[in-house]
Amino acid sequence: MDWTEKYRPTTLSEVRGNDKARDAFAKWGRSWDDHRKAVILHGSPGIGKTSAAHALANDMGWDTVELNASDKRTGDVIERFAGRAAMNATLAGSSNKTGDAETDKKQNRQLVILDEADNIHGNYDRGGASAITKLVKKSEQPIVLIANEFYDMSRGLRNACKDIEFRDVSARSIVPVLRDICRREGLEYDSDALQQIAESNGGDLRGAVNDLQAAAEGEEKVTLETIATGSRDQSMGIFEFLDAVLKEQDPQEALQSSYAVDETPDDITKWIEGNITKVYEGEELARAYEFLANADRWLGRVRASQNYSYWRYAGDNAAAGVAAARDGTKGGWTRFGRPQFWAGSNKTADYVAQKIAEESGVSMGTARRDVIPFLAAMTHHCKPRELTVAMAAAYDLDESHVSFITGSGETTNKVESIVEDAQELRAERMEEHSGSAFEGAVRSEEDETDEADGSEDDDGQATLTGGAGGDADAADADTDADDEPEKDDSQSGLNDFF
Ligand SMILES: Nc1ncnc2c1ncn2[C@@H]1O[C@H](COP(=O)(O)OP(=O)(O)OP(=O)(O)O)[C@@H](O)[C@H]1O
């Protein structure tokens, strides 16, 4: 049996590493009758959001129904469940003996758990997403929406709900969970090995439990060696995969590797996007970005249509395409890292995305997913300097922000002097334009009506090449399901600076 299922928390007190969020969530549950608001739990995958929802229901004595927002039928089902007032005991034939009508009502509550709530807008017609928002507002039952990307939800939906952020689980909180599982399994362990598993999973507790199970298979003791030879290693690790695609393999081999690696095409693409500038440069980088933009476009189509056969094309572009873009093979050792711009909890990323969103009139989702990675690639290690200064001026960035985008150390002279110059430039421009930070920004109105259209951005279409003025949309004149009216997000980026 899968240990993540076997050891899924059954009560909120077993949900580890997010005490504040957990307490806020428990409070939300206890006071639901008073406020009747839905709640959004958001944060990275595998950190206990769904488990917390089930555990709360268990603690409260509520039934649950779990629905997936990306399923087109979900709207109807929510209507059926959430629209229905809690049945009272007489109707339900409850065995509750208290005779207290309020208690009976609570015991017949149904917690609606809506998974992938950040993926609604791609799957409904315009009315659909706002219909969900309306349902959420008038629901007679408590609803928990689960999301990785808070800002990928429409503003209408976000405003209709309370939101609670789950943060990545620290290694410090992961180790005791692993230790506990070992004890319950009667397994011996080296503490170093558990520490290693906890650290290598970057905050993902589910991943850590999976790694522990793989390392323990057929062993009596979990040690650093059993981790190295655990069965999850038979599939290709992500770092090995990055080496293969970015340095060594030809396109055909790279494609095969993409099947062997234990990640979805979405994540494969993010890993490559997040690491490519460490290996590629100049022309080959530009060529690789073309392929990554194609991959993003296909991923957008998967999200919009739920047609997973498109995943293949995303994988083809991200793996084979990027390998094909490379000039020959490359040697040396590279410190690959978890993509920096992933879901959730980074305050610096939030600030930068917010600034970009404000200045360029794109959504926060687009800013995070498309614009920041693009800027990161274009100003890697603060080069070219002039462009980095222009960027810092345009978005009013301080040292920590510039360091976050460029990957250069925050306290280096380089970054400090760039921020100084940027502030000067900004002041000059403020004078020149009486208040306008810079000229030529392509500003489309921030969409105040997204409750009506239910969509904040054109998922997957604003691409990395977009900022360079590429006509990313030209290839998209087909029948995409996400044919929202275009807000031309693809214009944001470098155009903004000058
Ligand atoms: N905070 C936690 N405390 C205890 N166990 C956890 C925690 N987070 C994850 N797990 C383990 O990982 C499994 C998966 O967690 P869960 O599905 O709740 O994560 P999630 O954040 O909802 O992820 P996703 O967004 O992918 O659904 C659980 O069954 C449990 O075994």
C-alpha cells in the first residue's frame, strides 16, 4: 500500500508543519455557521492541503465530497451538493440521539472539497467560472477550494473566499513524520538518511514519504545507501534528466529520457525553464526558448481542453526541442536548482509579480508564470547591465528583488549600484513625465470584470518569447478552448522599459 495513503493525517493535529494555517483553518470550520464563507487553501503540491480538508471534516463530524474543478461537470455537481441545505435529522433518518436540531444539522453537513480550483477558468465557458463564484457565495454547505496558484483564480472568486496559505514543509518538520512512519513500520533508520530525504524534497512532504517508501523496500534499515539504490531511482532523477537534456543527449534520446523521468510535462518544462540559462547562452538559448514557448502553448491547451494527448507535444518541445537547440554536447558540473518561480509562498516573488502586474496591466498569474521567468533569462547575473537597470527602474525594485530575478547576490556591489542607478533613472523619468514611471508601457486595462468572464489571463499563450516581441499568438489562431478576448500579455516585458 502507498504510504502516503496509509499515513494520511486523519485529524488536523496530525497535519504537520503549518501550525498557523492549520489553526486558522480549524477556526474557519468551527465558525462556519456564523460567516458561511468558503475558504481557499493554497500552496505547493504535496504539503497537506487536501489532507487538512479531510481531517477537518473528520474532526467536525462532517461528510465530504471531493470534486475536481477541472472536470467540466463539476459546476452541476457543486450545485447539487452545495446548493442543498443541510438536511435535518428527521429527513436524513439520522441516528443522532441528542434531539438538538442544530447539532443534527451540523452532523449532516457536507464539506465540499474542490481540488484544482486554480484550474477552473480554462475549463468553463465565460459564464461557467462566474457561475462557480456565485455558487460558492450562496452555498448552503462549507466549501474548501484547493489551489497551487492563488493568483490563477479569478479575482471574483478570490474575493468571495477567505484564503489560507500553506507553506512548504520545512525539513525540520518532515523528519519527525518520517521517523514516525519508520517506527510504525518497524523499520530501523539512520537519522542522516531521514534528514537527507527531508532535505532533498524541497518542502514536499508527499515526495519525502514516497522516497522513504522506495528506500525501505526490501530493507530492514533505511540508510544513505538504501536511499541511493531505492527503486524510485530506477526512473531517472530530475537532475540527471536536466544533465541529459541540457548537456548530453541528442533529441531522440532526450525524448526517451523525458518518458523515464518521474515528472509531468508541466513540471519538466518548468524545471528546464528554470535552469536553462545555467547552461545555454546566445543563439542556442534563443532557439531553446522558441521550443519552450511551444511547450508552454501546448500545456495551455491541455489546461484549456483537458485533452492530455497534447502533453506529448509539450514534452516533445521541452525535451527534444531544447536538446536540438543546443550546439553540441557540454561538459562540466552545474548546480541545478528547483525552479525559483514555483507556486506560492515567496514574498519577494509576490512583490515583484504585483509590481509587474500593476505596471504592465497583466494578471499576477501571467506575471509570475511568464514575465518573471522571461526577465530572469534576459537579465541573468545582471547582464546586460543597462537592461537590468531599466527593469529595476520600471518596476521600482530594490536589491532583494533584483537579486531574486537575476540570481546575483543581494549584497553585491553590482546589485547595489544597479538599484542606485535605477532609482536615479526613475526620478528623472518621474520629472519628465510628471508621475509616469516610464514611457511606452503597453498598458491594457486591468480587467475589472473578471467575475463576469471568469478568466484573468490567457493561459499558456503569453509566452517567454512574447516579451521579445515575438508573435506568439500567430500560431494560435486555431480553435483553442481558451479563446478569451485577448489582453495582449505577450507585449509585456522589455517593451515596458524604454
Ligand atoms: N502537512 C502534512 N502532514 C502530514 N502528512 C502530510 C502533510 N502533507 C502531506 N502529507 C502526506 O502527503 C500526502 C499528500 O498530501 P496532500 O494530498 O494533502 O497534499 P496537497 O497539499 O493537497 O497536495 P496536492 O496539491 O498535490 O493535492 C498525504 O497523504 C500525507 O501522507
